[in-house]
Amino acid sequence: MRLNAELQLDEYSLVTTKLMKRHATTSDETVDTDELRKRTAQLALVLDLANQAFVRHKPAGLTVDRLAGRLHKLRRQVAPAVWQKLIPLAQQHPVAQYLIQDPFTRWSVEKPRGYSGDASLLDIYYKHPVAEEIVASSTSLGRQIYAYTSEAASSVAGRERRDILTRTVDETVRRVEKAEVLAIACGHLREAECSEALAKQQLRRWVGLDQDPVSVATVNHDFVGTAVEALHGSVRGILRRAYALGTFDLVYASGLYDYLPRAIGVRLLQRALELVKPGGEFLFANFSDEITTDGYMETFMDWPLILRSADDMWSIINAAIGKGSFEAQVYYGSNRNIVYGKVRKGDL
């Protein structure tokens, strides 16, 4: 899929499969031929079982659930280099013709905006009204599969993340009168739709920054006349201090760290804290290494992520803040599919 001419990816965030594979591959990592042969046969059995279930019109949700569970188990068993060899084999299997009918899976594979995890994909698993037509136009089987994929633990966690962002903004406004908020990689800023503080005009400004001009235009259209303003910008631009943004009571990056190598994540956190006022906070989220849909996402959705544990989040935080005047915490969402890091800047 060709990128829209308006979209220029800065490659600091690994939002395409090609970039992610480049990051995941190391020159000294070799593939054991016997291991690959064994795991290829194991994968073929897993995929054939799922394909037969679809042919026999078994319940779609149960079929995909079993498939996702088996792929997760296989992914955890094999070396990363072997797993990378298995991914295209899965994508070329006949079972993909059934799975691609799911609007969530199809959008992820086709990548209309040219990269993984775009804002419209999030709208699909948010079950946002703008995605209703996409779901309705799918086949009956596609809607049955969507009934499962949209309620998988990772999707539930994604919707909870949106609600946590809304709550965090509203809590910031209760703490600081006329608060200023910055969302890095804001997407469609769906968390603003349910914000009580925004509805009551209690924010001074809520700035959204995104590298996708379509997302920027959508936010500015949807929130015209409010404190919300979206700007075109990238991780590279933030790190280079290319934007005159001012400072904020809350800065957050909700889905960006899923695509950031550790070194870039550390640098971004350091830069974000420069944008935080004394007493303010930086919040970031990452899909955790406890999710069980990882194998399905990387194969049939062509959606690889950098998964992290609580220890990984602490590693980023500790490397970024050093011995500065900060308070930090790391915690999981309710089903542990997303892990959060929060850093509070000390008062002057």
C-alpha cells in the first residue's frame, strides 16, 4: 500500500512493519534449520485446524480464540528469528481468506494510511460511531469474527486506556485551574469526547500533536470552537525542539511507546518533561508483554508492537529522570494488557 503523499513518516517511531522488522533483526541472530522445520510443521497444524473449523462453519469467535491462543503459545516458544520466518507463512495460508473478512483485521492489514495502528483502526476497536459503516459493510462471517476481536482483552484494554486518559485530563483540571494539556501522537483524540472538563470549558488549551495530517484535520474539525487544537508534528520534531509549544500541566503519549525503541523512548520522556510545568505530569502507556493476542496481531493483522513489562517501563523512567526532582509510578490496567508509567515533576 502506497503512503498518502501528504504523510511523511520520520522513522523515529516504528509504525510500519518494515521499520519494526528492521529494528527486531540483529546481524548475529541465526536461524536453526531443524528448529525452523519443526516449528513450520507446528504452525501448519495450528492453521489447518482453524481453516477446517471455518470450512465446517464452527463458531467463528471460538475458532479465532483458539487460533490466537495457539499462536501466542507458539510465539513464546520459538526464538525471535524463527518467529519472523513463520509470520509470512501464516499470512499466506488459506485461513487468511476467512480472517480478512473481519473489519478490524482487514483495516490493519490493508493500512489505508500506510502505517499500523492509525486512528481509524482505533475507532474500529473503540466501536466508535464513525466505524459503524465499516463494520456493517463486512460479511456476516466478518462481523462474527469482529464480535470476538473487538472484545479480546487487548481491545478492552485499549478502550480502558481511552477512558483513563479522559479521567486523567479531568483530574488535572480539578487540580489546576485552566489547565493546559498536550497529547503526543493524538490520533483522533477520542478521549476528549467524554471529558467533563472540556464540555464545561474549564481548559485553557488541549493541544494534540500528530504526524498524520488526516488525524490533525479530523481533530480540528470535530472540536472546532473548543480549547482543542491539533498541530502537525512528529517525534523527531519534538526531540529537535522544532515546535514552540510552551509548557503544560499534563503531557501524555497513549499509544506511541508501542512503536518506540527504548533509546528513543528515554529521549522522548526527557524532552516531554521539559514541556511539563512544575507540579505537572507526564503519562505514557504501552501494551504489555502479558497480552495473548500478540501472535495473531503480528501474523494476520500485520501489526507488530514493542511490548513492555513493568520493569521495562521503570527502566525507561529511571534512565530518563536520573536524580532529578521527580515522583514516578508504574501500574497496569485492569486486565494487565496495558502498562502505564506516570512521572510527576517536582514543584519549584
